Amino acid sequence: MAKLTSRSEDYSKWYNELVVKADLAENSGVRGCMVIKPYGYAIWEKMRDEMDKKFKETGHVNAYFPLFVPKSLFEAEEKNAEGFAKECAVVTHYRLKTDPDNPHKLIVDPDAKLEEELIVRPTSEAIIWNTYKNWIQSYRDLPILINQWANVVRWEMRTRLFLRTAEFLWQEGHTAHATKDEAVEEAEKMNKVYADFAENFMAMPVIQGLKTPSERFAGADETYCIEALMQDGKALQAGTSHFLGQNFAKAFDVKFTNKEGKIEYAWATSWGTSTRLMGALIMTHSDDFGLVLPPTLAPIQVVIVPIFKGEEQLDQISEVALDIQAKLKAKGISVKFDNDTHNKPGWKFAEYELKGVPVRIAIGPKDLENKSVEIARRDNLTKETHSIEGLDSYIDELLKTIQKDLYNRALNFRKDNITKADTYEEFKKVLEEKGGFIYAHWDGTAEEEEQIKEETKATIRCIPLDDDVEAGISLISGKPSQRRVLFAKAY
Amino acid sequence: MAKLTSRSEDYSKWYNELVVKADLAENSGVRGCMVIKPYGYAIWEKMRDEMDKKFKETGHVNAYFPLFVPKSLFEAEEKNAEGFAKECAVVTHYRLKTDPDNPHKLIVDPDAKLEEELIVRPTSEAIIWNTYKNWIQSYRDLPILINQWANVVRWEMRTRLFLRTAEFLWQEGHTAHATKDEAVEEAEKMNKVYADFAENFMAMPVIQGLKTPSERFAGADETYCIEALMQDGKALQAGTSHFLGQNFAKAFDVKFTNKEGKIEYAWATSWGTSTRLMGALIMTHSDDFGLVLPPTLAPIQVVIVPIFKGEEQLDQISEVALDIQAKLKAKGISVKFDNDTHNKPGWKFAEYELKGVPVRIAIGPKDLENKSVEIARRDNLTKETHSIEGLDSYIDELLKTIQKDLYNRALNFRKDNITKADTYEEFKKVLEEKGGFIYAHWDGTAEEEEQIKEETKATIRCIPLDDDVEAGISLISGKPSQRRVLFAKAY
């Protein structure tokens, strides 16, 4: 198995190689679309199940809406339509026929043109609010708290596995409320749910904030987000939650009778996370040996590798290994005992390092004599010997320790890579030499934001929601600013 | 709440009304596509989770493949292509632009025409076998046992909620094997998994069999199926499992080195079930009052309805109800306590009957005095009184009894509606007067099958796999037949 390109050599190449070699995903025969391979999908399933649980705990239910959006519905909310029109897949026909020039080929049947073109959903506000119109008459019908797990298509020109693909998997929450306050509260709540998931399950620290008007979701009045910092000093938007005001209610004429008997437009939110989180997970923790997974999201948490010569030794080791496996399973830990005789232990070690299995237990004949095993941590690559006695409790604790350590390591990395810059010169210097997040003052105008973006490629990732407020002078215009905002180059 | 049309009055209308009124699904703004509403989706989620568990227990893993199939891949396996070409959605463009004649409208941008058209997957053999080509070199890479949960599109002209929709949700297993025997075994195994799920979770008896060549999946060498009988005497194909031979391996050039060092084409299966199962579930158990759900698939298994006048009574009842709820939950039973004060108990009774909640517990002031409750079964509409003491264990058992009773009721219905017909006259008479399954002799030719279909609309649902073999004379040609096959009109 050829080694990965190292991160310092070529970060982007390292990422692409890791995704493919760790069996997470690969490019498909369709431009920009990926195949999510079983091992990658197993991690996504864990993310999905955990988020789904959190959505249900916060009162949401799942539903499913059509893949296609008729053009007339798609264009109803103009800002939203404008935001997605340039990169959408359009279905124009509903039949193929045999090519008259070649009986082995098919061509689009010109007689099967749709009366109205269908857009493959890039996001579902339009189709969902067209449905909500029939569901909402009275304040008693509100709130509607629905989530959907689905595939969406955005015809991006430059794609990268997980980070930016023409088709991706995601969840999209779409809620309707009787009051503005309630909708704002919902958008804030779901952004916090995302932050909680990112930090406690992905072991990935995030900064919660608000997008600037120019970075908002097309059709939103306010966009909340969680922003994470990758190892190469670039930011990654890991989830967004939008307060949509009454924009979609007005576009789709969704009115209701409020408690006072007056007719009002409904208030909306939408919020989403996608398979992009897989990219964030990889670039938060992994190293030159491959994937590093937090135990909460690892399909295999512990692998047991026997070191043996001949069948007799394998039998002896197996007996002990199976007993350890059973005890760990009883604690709810997922364990693989790799007793394959084709691959050598060294190959297996490298393979499970590449796959990011958090804990490896190696057992050889000497270990049997000593009634101990060798334990290797994937996160920091340390090894230790532990007696078989009490091993299950020790591993159980160790997995929790690894989870915490991964979070803290990522948090320390972020701390080391947040810089305050007070002048534009300093800002540019930090950006070039170090990268990372830069806290700086901004005058609140789209002009200054755009100039900085054009000149440095750094964007305002968010206006943080924390209490760290400090007045100052903006980078270019020198106008007063009430708080620093978070800049970075971003994925 | 207006009553449903009764089944005897208009079965088809009853079905459509029930699906909408029980909040399962509704038609959307997109021709032929449905919205699966939260209550319907919750049932589908239970089906999905249970099937997913069974797939994993039988060694399968999930993955995800692209939504789009480039035309050149789509047409590679000619029989498969021919089978789906007439009803597929075709993406031809990747961008919209503002209509020069109307700034509020969008039009397809003629400059954004795809070089190659993309078919929205009607099934994924093509895209998956094009991927497997790169995964399979040696017998060591086999078997590949993958399942995918996805949406697919088949541009059907006449659609009905759940039963036949342009877009539907499904799972599709796609496996690759080193030998023919192993692939056949897999196809048979998965058909049995479907039968097990249908009978033990949906409480829906099925007949396992083989499709005739003319009813096979396009591109399959053999199609296994499970066939269920609906209350109106029509059959419904509830799942299919295909032995695909080497057809897709040859179309996509998927070869491997076998144990003997020889190059061979891989052997394939595929198998699928879809949201169509929701239609089967409804038409197996439900009645004129609404949905009837087997406890295993009911999102709410027990509802507690308080009968009260004034807040004080409600408080007293609530105390007892919450205690019952807690005890039932501790047994893993999902319980809703409906203490809403807006709707009257009578309205609630009708509502939960419509929604198919298996058990209703009503508690009024007299019940409190007697330390008892009223229990109503949804399946047979019987009521009884039971002491609060020991109620949790009683309900736990009752749910199991309901599950069994539903299965047996459906099984008895099927027994009463399978008729043996020995002459074509008799066959037509039974079909017209009674419907249901008809066991009859067939000469094995496509001609006789086609003639019967044209003249009676009955098709051969399957050649059963059971041992009930009995020689005879075929219906029309009078040729000898070794066993009866199963005919019916079908959904």
C-alpha cells in the first residue's frame, strides 16, 4: 500500500488521496458526482442518526417532498431563484427512443418534451412552501417543524469529493411559525443544535455567528452558521440555519388567521447540513497516516489484530481475542477481530491506521504469556501494554479520553490560529504567512467586505455571536466598528 | 371530519381518501410526484429501519451512488435500457437564465446544454456496475454485498399515491459474486428476507415465486418475487429479487481472476422494495373507519384519551394517565397521551381510528373510581374494561395478539380468495365474480400468457416456489402442465 502524500507536501493532494484510499468516496462516471463507498457511508449514517435524534428531541418530524421543482415554482421567490438558477440541472424530456441511425443507441425523444421544465432541487423551500400553502390556515396549524433527508443537485463547475459535489446528501429543516420571534428562536436553536453536534460528536470546535448580508442564503433575512477551522488554516462552513422572514410565505401566498383573528403571512426558517461534514471531519483530525476518527463516529471503534505463526498460535490467540471482543461488545463498543490469514499484521496495522480506527489491540504469543495486550491509540500514535484483566473498562474509558483529546487538540489548534489584526497591512501579512481565522474590524459595508475579498480572497466567515465585543476602527475605511468579525479564506 | 367513502361503495376512492385523510401522503405540485407527510413517513421509517437491520444481519452494507446515469451508460445493457427508456426523466441543461422578455421569469439557457444527456435513475444497475468495474479484479474482491436507500424516477403516465408515482423512495441491493450458484443463492435469500419482513412486520401474508420470462425485470435472467393479495381481490407485487446472470458484467466489462487463475465475468443480483409497500400495508388491513396498523409499524402504538369535564377532572385523570404512559414506555411501547382541550373525546376517537393507532385507552371519572380503564382495539373495534393494576403487561401482550390476529385475518382472507380453476371458462367466471388469486395450469408459452392477459387482464403473478405440485392441462392450449401457477389482476 503506497503511502499518502504528506500534508506539508501538498495538502489538497493528501486530502484527495485519503478520501479514496480510506474507502470513503470516489469520483463516479457522472461529472461532479461522487460514489460514497460503504466505509464512508457508514460514518455518514452515524452522523445522520445522531443529528436525526437531536432533531426529533427538539420536536421535529421527518417527511419527504419531490425531487423536482417546476420552473414556475422555482422562480416564485426571486432572490432564491436568482441564487440557484446558474447552477441547476434541468429536466426537459420524459422519454428516450431508439436512434434511427443506430439500433444500439438511444436518443432523446423530441415528442416527449415536458410542457414545463423541472429543476432538480438545489434546495426545497419552493416545493415545500407551495405545499405548506395547503396545510396552513390557522395559528392552530402552526408551528410546522419538518425535516427532510434528501439528495440535492447544484451544478458546481469545480468539484471536490465531499466538499463540493454536483449531487450531495443533506438534511434540510423547513419550519413555519405564527410569529417572527418564534421563527428567529427556531433558527437560533437549530444553529446551536449543529454546534452541539459538531463539538460533541465530530470533536470539531466551531464558532457560531451570523453571516453578513452578502454571504446570506439566497432568500434569507438572516443566516446563522457554524464555522470550523481546517488544518491548512482555511475555514469551512459546517452548517447554516436561516431566518427566512415572510419571504417564502409571500412568494407562495401562505396566510393564516392569527389568535386575534387577523390574516397574516407565516414566518419561516430553513437549516441544513450535508455530506460536506465528512470533508470537515477528515480535515479536522486526520494525519499523514490516514483518517483519524472520533470514537463516536467510528464504524469500528476497536480492532483486534492477532500476531501469530501457524494455526495453533492463531487458535490460542483467537480464544482470548473473542473473549475480549465479547466483553467490549457488552459495553456497546464496536469491535472487529481481524483473523484474516492472507494479510500480514504490518499490512493490517497500516490499513486500520488509514481507516482511522481509534484503538488497535495487538495480541501475540508473548502477550498471552504475560496475560496482557498491546494497545495503540490512533489519535496520537502512542502504544502501551495493558493486562487483559480489566481491559474492557480501560478501553471504554480510553475511547472517551480519545474523544476529549481530539476535541482539545482541534481547539488548541484553532486557538493558535486565531489572530487579531488591527491594520489592513497586518491582516494581509497574517493571511499570507499564517492563514487561519483573523479577528478584525469591519465597517459594516458591502464595499469594504468586497474589496477585502477581491484583494485577499478572505471573506467574512461570520459575525460571532459570543460576548467578546471590542470597539475599533475598520480595516480599510477606518470607520468605527463595534466588534471584530471573523475573516478567513474558506472552502 | 367527513367519513371516508366505504370500500364497498368505491374501493379506489376509499384508498385515495384514506391516504390523504390519515395524513400519509398527498399529491404535489409536480405531476405524478407525491409528498410523503410526517405520519406516513414515520411508518416508512419503521419499515426502512427494520429492513435495513435485516440487510445488515445478512452481511450487506449501505453505500450511495449518483442520481444521474449518463446516456452512454444507460444504454449499455440493452434489455435494461429498453425496459426503462420509455419512461425516464432526462436532464439536458445545467443552467437557467433570466427571460429577456420578462425579468421576473427564468428560461433554460440554450448555452448550457450538456454534452451528454443524463437520465435520472429509474434503477441503478448501470451506474453501479460501471463503478464495480474498478472494484473487482480478483475473486478476493468478491462478493460485494451493497444496498442503497434512494429515490428513483419512472415517468409513469397514470399515477396513484404510493402505488405508482413518478418519483418513489426505495432500497436497491446490488451484489456481485464469483459464481453463478452464489448469485442465485443470494437472490433467493433476499426474496426470503422480503417475505419474512412482509409477514412478520407488515402482518401481510405473501406467496413467494418466480416471474415468467415476460414479467421479469428488464435485464434479469430470473426474477423472484413476493405477491400479496389486497382486500379488493387484486394482487400486489411487494418486492422483487433478480438473478442478473453476467448481463451487467458483460455490458460493463466487469471481469475478475477466479481461484483457478482464469478470467471470468462477475455474477450479479439486484433486489428492491419501495414506498409501494405503504400501499400494500394500507390495502391489507384498513377498513371503512381508516387505517389499521400492525403494532410493529405503528408510530403511536397506544393512545390515551381522557374523558373529562373541567380542569380538575383533567388533572386527576392526567396523574393516572401519565403513570400508565410511563409504565408502557418502560416496556418499549410508544404512547401518546392526548390531553388537548380543544378537541372533544369523540373527535379524538375518530381521529385515532383514522390514523390506525392499534390500542386506545380511555379514562373517565368513573374509571378512576373503579381503578380501571376502557381499552379499544383498532383492528376488530372491540372494547373491554381492564383494571389499572397490571395494565402495562396486559397491553404488551395485547399488542402481540393484535399483530398475530392481523396476520391471521389477512391469511384467512387470502385462503378464502384463492381458487383453483381447471377450465378457461371457470377461470374467467371466478375472475369476474370473485377476483382474488387463481391457481391454474399454464402451458409455459408467452403466447398463452399474453392471450389470457389480453382477454381477462389477469397476469401470471408468479410460479410459486412451494411444493404444491400437481400436473394438469393448460387453460387454453390444453397442453400438459407440471404445476399450477398463480394468476390475478394486479396493481
